[in-house]
Amino acid sequence: MAVIPCDTLHLEMLFKITTRNPDLAAGLYDDPDLMWDDPRSGYDGLDLAPDGYIWQSFIGETSEISIDRGIDARQGIVGRPLAGVMVAKIHDPRLEIMNDPRIAPHVVTRLRVGSQVIFQGEIDTLRTEYEPQQGVPTTTIEVVDGVAALNSRRLDPRPAETYAQRVQACCDATELPAVIPDSGVNMLPTDEEMTALDVTKLAADSEAGMVFMNRYNEVVALARGQETPNARKRAGAREWLCGNTGEGHQCLTAIATGKDTTQIVNALNARNIEFDDSDPDPERHRWQRVTYRYDNAESQRWWGVGENNVTTTLDKPQLDEWATYTFARFGEPQGKVSDLTYQTTDYNPDVETPEIVEVDVGDYTLVRMNDPTRAMPDIVSLQTIAGVQHRISPQGWDTRLTLLQPEVAYEPPIPDRVTYDEFTALFDDVRVTYEGVT
């Protein structure tokens, strides 16, 4: 029976500490063999478990873990958050997991490597399967992030407020922590009850911003343009230098590039939520959804019609600015690196954990590929990560990153060795402009 080495990997659940009931079998609550000290206590950057709770690890019997999370760039303006999922398969020969009353849906669960949390969420489902020819029952635990919580809570109609206030209200209703660097645009009220997830998507589309769950199960809401390295402040942003040359590089096992129209937006149908109080008779005042059409004729002539239908809550001048920005940002395809794949096989706790396991949605990635021994052009790209996948098994650890379209194009050559700051300095005078957009 092959299991994942557990020296550095920890699949942990957060349990409440309770006094053992003598009428219950030993081991169900505060058995000394189960209630260890909080494993985070020896690591910087990780808080201790809340008072009255403790983390317990199950990684010693885990045979396989998969993680998928990020945004869907084909929806909304920049993209819409997808429910992040971690699936762990655990060998359970004595059926202890299924018989432990603490392990149930909504228990907080995380995957940790050393001091770094790779995924955190709540248990959604547990399933135990037993095949006699294999000899060992296997329990599959599915853990989901906060997107599921946002979809389970309904909110009353929202008042006029900023982008940041609207997203924060959704997080407060679902008790999710939030990271919102900028207040964003002022938004009109909404007209009906919606789920917190739908309100969040509506806010992101109106802002032309990017909302996602990070690996700590926090809601991150970036304002318009902040998903791009040039528009977003670099302070606090994670920066990755990827490729086969340059300081701080990570070794790739696969790379996919392309130039497509996935994120082309050159036609917009904005169904705007508005309150019509123009009639002198108050009885005739009513909510309405007015559709405004915007077209970028030049982009359509070259690339075909890339139509996007979204619901917004903006006044008309703000809506015009929103359309202008969207066409300038997504009016034509950019050559891009669409996927990167890495392999991490080092589980030795005596060596530093490879940095690639810390990668998160919203990070910036500098891709620099140059192989002078082959007849291939340089690959140079500075992009934002839209999706993260991990596949962990006894045979190894593969990480796959999906990237958003870059903000600007840059043509090589560039110096053979380059750091992140040196490369981004090349873009200092390049900004997305609104000129020539109709």
C-alpha cells in the first residue's frame, strides 16, 4: 500500500476539544494519542488554532490528493470565481474516519506543507469504498472553499455602495475573511434578493474586476485593472520568475503557448439595473433593467465578434467608462503562455520547501524561456495566474498553472539573465490606453 510521505505534508482537520464522556468509547474525543499539540505552533506565518480547537493530521494514510481552484476566464469580464475543490483519498483499514463523529461535513480542513497552507476549506462529502480484492477500505474526502459558502447564503437587495463595500457585505454574511485593496467604483442599488455569490459576480462585472479565493480560503477582490502587473501595486503581490534562465527560476516540465480569442471582448450587452423615478407620479416609479449595447468595430473587423452579456449596477457615465476600459484591455488577442507545469518531488523536511508549492491565484508570473541549443524563439511573458492545479501521489507532485492574457505585448530579445524587477522595468512606459476605441 503506497501512501504519500508525511514528513512535510499534513492533511489536517480542525476539531473542537471537549472533555471525554465516560459513556463513550475511548478515542472519540480527547484521547492523548489523537490530541497532539497544534502542529502550526513551530512555524512562522501560521496562527495557532482558535481557543478550544486543535488541528489533527491524517496524511499518514493518504494515498492521493488533487486540488483545483481559480477563475473561469470565459465568464464575466476578467473572469468569475470557480469553486475550489480538494479531493483526498485515505486508506482507512479500521474504518476509523467514518466512525469518528468529529469528521463530518463543514469541518474545516486544510493541506499544509511546512509553514505553507496549500488549500483550506470545509468538508463537503465523505465516502468510504471497500473492494475485497484491494483489501483496504478507502475513504474519499471532498473539501470545498468559500465559493460554496457564498452560493449558500442569500442577501436582501443591496443599497448604493462601493465595489469594496458590496463584496465585503457578501463576505460578512458568510463569515469569510476578505482582502480588498481598493474601494472601486460607486454602484447603484440592486433590485432583488440574490445569493452572496451572485452579488459578488455582479459587483465584479460592474467593476470589471477580479474576485477569487486564495489558498487561505480568503475572498480576494481586485479592482479594475489590478489583475495586471502594470496597473496593480507590486507591494504585497507575489512574484514568480519561471523558466530555464535567470535568478530564482523554477524548472518547467511542460509549457503551452498560444494566441486565441478566449478573452476577446469587442461587443458588450450591459443589462443595467436602474430605478426609474422620472415620472411625477410616485406610483409609477419602478425598477427596470435597461440594456446598453457597445461595439468596438475595429476589433470586430479583425477578430470577429467576441460578445459578452453581463448585468451591471452603474450610472450611465460610469457604464461608458467601463465599456471603454474593457475594449482597451480585451479588444485584441495577445500572444500568451496559457499553461505551465512543474514537478515537485522533494518531501525531505530537512531541506527548504520548493517555492512553487506556494503559488496562488492572482500572483504574477514572469516566464522567460531561451534555449540557445535549439532553433526556437525566446518566450517572454508577464502574466497573472488564473488557475492552480495540484496532483499529489506517492509517485510525485505535479503543479499546473493557467494564466490570463498579458496586459501588453513585448518582443524579445532581452538580456540572457534578468530579474523580475529588471523585466517589469521594461514596461514602465507602457500602459493600456483608451485611444481609438469607439
